[in-house]
Amino acid sequence: MCTNELLHEKFVELDAFIDGLEEKEGSLITVLHKTQELFGYLPKEIQLHVARKLDIPAAKVNGVVTFYSYFTETPRGEFIINVCMGTACFVRGAEELLKEIQDKLKIKAGQTSTDGKFSIDALRCVGACGLAPVVMVNGKVYGRVKKEQLDDILATCVSENA
Ligand code: FES
């Protein structure tokens, strides 16, 4: 299936999801979750589509997208590396871990590598303080992480998904 057909199918699925909602007003966040799940991110043209379907101003959609850090307007990598920067992790060296990961992948937190493989995010407490410092890759939790383990963690997540 070519990219355009794939994209078209995603729009069809999104429209069916929106049409199936009992009440559209007040469903913006639910719709944006579904949209990001389908497309991987929320660029302006897709936000506009959502605004038209829900019959609300595009600025309102953009306001929600930019307010919640979960939503993103740029494509995310295949592997999303979350470094917890909450207090417990911070005092146990999370800042150094983050710097090391940024140096290894040559991108900053909030960015995606040019090959589309990795994105890095710095998060607040992820609720696993006993395991501080914590790094998550696509939701998989790595605890008491040391700088020396980072190469292995990155290599493992890539090979497990190969
Ligand atoms: S501060 Fe990192 S898990 Fe709580």
C-alpha cells in the first residue's frame, strides 16, 4: 500500500471515530489522543481536519495540542527515550544520564534524530522513584541506570524490535 493510501485510510478511520462519538463537543482531547495514535503526531493540517470535523476553531485545537506536553506537532522517533528528571532521579544523576544520551544521539530533549529512530524526552516523576534514576524506552522501564549501561539499553531496544 502506498503512503497516500495509508494516509487516506487513517483519515477514514479518524472520521469514523469522530462520527461515532455520541457527543462531539467536549470530545476534543479524546479525538486528539485517537488522532495522535493513528498518525503518530499532530501537524497543523491534521489539526485543521479535526477542527473542521468537530466544528470548532482551529486555534482551540492548537491551544490544546500545545498546552499538553503529551501531544506533539513534530514526528516522533521509532524509539522514545524518556529520562525521568523528577527529584529522586535528579539527585541520583538523571541530569548526567540525559546529557550522555543527548551526546550519544546528537539530539536534545524534545528532538528526534534525523533518521527518525530516536526521540528524547525529559519527564517529571514517572512513579518509580525507588528505582531512581529511571529511563524508559517505549514505555519499558530501566531502573538504577548507570551511564555505562546506556549503550546496552539502546542496542537492546533496537534489536528487540528488529
Ligand atoms: S523521580 Fe524519577 S521516578 Fe520518581
